[in-house]
Amino acid sequence: MTPAPPSPRDTLPREHPWREWVASELHARPYGLVSIPAEILHLAVLTDAAAVDDERTRLQALCRQADVDSPAADAIHFVAPLREGRLTWERHSEFSTYTLTRALAVGEPPRPPFAAASMSPPPSWLATLPGQTIAAARLVLLDSRSAQPDGAALAEVFSGRAIVGGFVAGDRARLWTDFHLDGDGFMRLIVADAGLSPRQAGRVVQRLLEIQSYCAMALLGLLAAREIGPAIGRIEQALGSATTDLPRLGSPEEDQALLRRLLALAAETENLVARTSYRFGASRAYAALVARRIEELRERRVEGQQTVDEFLERRFMPAMRTCKATQRRIEALSAHIARASEMLRTRIDVTLESQNRDLLASMNRRSHQQLRLQMTVEGLSVAAITYYGAGLVSYAAGALAALGLPIEKEMAAGLSVPVIAVLVFLGIYRLRRALGRE
């Protein structure tokens, strides 16, 4: 039996354990094919990390009911054919999206877009999904054989509001929207085909829906900026008052009280930074994605109508600039507090050094006084020891005279005084030298 030829992989070095994942990650969110005409429901749901397992559990239950394969336990992108249409689920860092694509019958008499007779109701299971809806859009993709909506039809669809759109995808499609929520809570979009392939249609639809979702997520940063605005103003006012008091105060107690005020302001500012740094960073990332998706649309302006780029430049980009300005304002406030605290600490340190210098001078004076007192005490000690020593000599001479020796007690005591004084003085002097060497 002829052995099987070796696999080409057997001729390569040992594979990295993440090689398959790295290769598949490049295709984690592919563009779907969208047949024309079609109706697309898109939902972006804000969820936390704890709700992801619940999300997958409900998707698995939905797939079991539809008798289709369920998503894997670690899946972040999933496509399933359901009775209501093709469901596409994607997990992002902060939210999940559900996109339901329904193919419409070709060749039917054209109906006005979003007319009650032509629209399918959202499936009931959408209401059971975990999380909070942050964006919802309803897109109708018209085929090239359908008559494009005229001004009266557009006014009816969008309730007479200003319409945004133009030619997209290299003039292969025409877009109309108003970026408003309708009575059902959806943003309405109409895309008319002018030569799109199913893959191109899928890319156009995905870019438009991602613009809706990313805009909504980015604008959460504006809410955070507005929420902390009063607190920033109050801290700035308190910091201004503290810096005004800084040159006027001088006592250590007042400096310590002012330093405590500055530390409280610093703690409050850092709390604001901790609360908003992630939100502002996420808003910058989402805004960059929005700009990229708008660029990929390749819009061409229609006279008398704003493009998506122009509309968002006028409405969306100022909000992002507000978020950036608020973040810079917090960072500048933190730096100002740090500088004021540093100046106050420097003054407190100088004051403490002056106090320490005065304390050392006072200790030096006391040391000199103690030394002089000690020298006086040493002189008195020599006299006292000499006195007691002469008394002992007198007692000893008296005892020897009583034994019959020719010794006079007073003479012996008197002669012993200078000898004892010299010996005591020399002893104390040697002891002081020994202590000095140690």
C-alpha cells in the first residue's frame, strides 16, 4: 500500500497555537450579501460584560426554535436563517448589534417605502433581548425597476423634515434619510439601487447601519461632558479662590487648611477623570470609525440636499469637539491643582526649615548652658569629694594615734587636702577625655 504523501503543513515549523485564530480574525465580520429589493431592521443594544452569556443563551434558544445551528460559546459574529429573515449578530466591546434582513419579492407593484402594507412588523423576540436599545434603524433597499420616491412621497415618509443623502457607492445607489426617530423608534433610510451587486449592496447597508450605531455610541461622551460640566465649573471656581488666598495666608495653620482644600479638589478632579476617561476615549474611537465609514460611502452631493458627511460635520463633530475640550479642561484643571499644591508645599517646607533652624539654635544655646552648668558642677564635685576624702583621712589618723603612733589628726587631714584634690581633678579630666573619644 502506497503511503499518503506528507501534508504541506508537515514541512513547516511547529505552528503557533494562535495561528488559526489570527487568520480567522481577519474575516471575523464579513460583509453580507444583500439581495435587492430588501428590508433591513438594525438594532444596537448596550450591554455590559455580565450580560454577554445571557445574550448567547437567548440566541441559542432562538436558534433551537428555528432548528438552525447555534453560535459558538466564544463567537462574536453569527449569521442564522430564521423565519423572519437572515439574522446577523455581532458583539462589540460595549454593545451588540442585531440585523434582520428580509428579502422582498421582485416584480411586485411598487409600494411607497415604509407604507403600512409594505412593512413587516419587528419580530416579538426583539423585545426579550437583554440590554438597552441605543440605536435602531429601518432601511428599505429599492431595486432599479422601482420608481424612485418623489418629493411628496419623501415628505410623507420623513414627515416633512429636512432630508439628508445623495449618491453613494460611486453613483451606484441613491440615499435618503433624516436621522430622526419615527413613531416606532426607528431611524428611516431609503436606498435606491442604481447598479449595485449583492456584495456591494451588503457593504453599503453595513456602512450606513454602522454609522447609525457608532454615532449613537460616540454621543454618549457628550452626555458625560454635560453631566460633569457643573462640577468642573465649581472646582475651577474653588481653585481660583484657593490660589487667590495663597499669597495672603502665612501662618502654618492657614497653610495646612489651604493644603487640605487643594487635596480635596485634587481628589474630586481625579474622580471625574476616572469616571469619564474611558467614555471620552471610546467616543474618539467611535468618531474615527464614523469618519471612516463616511469616507467609504463615496458620497456625491445632490443640489439642495445635505450629504451625510455635511450633516454630521454640522451636528456630530461639534459634539465630539466638546468631548475633547472637556477632557482637556479636566486635564488642565488637574495640572493647575498640582502646581498650586506644589507651591503651597514649597512654602510650608520653607516655613518648616525656618522653624527647624530656630529650634536647632535654641537647642545649641541650651547645650552651652548645660555645659557651663556641668563644669560648675564638676568644680563643686572636686571640692565635695576632697572634703569627704580629708574627713576619711582625719578618721584614719585619729585611729592610728589612738594605737600609739605619733600622728597628729589635724596635720594629716590638712596635708591630704591638696593631694586628694589633685587626684580627683585628674580622674575627672581623664574620664571626660575618654567620653569625648567615644
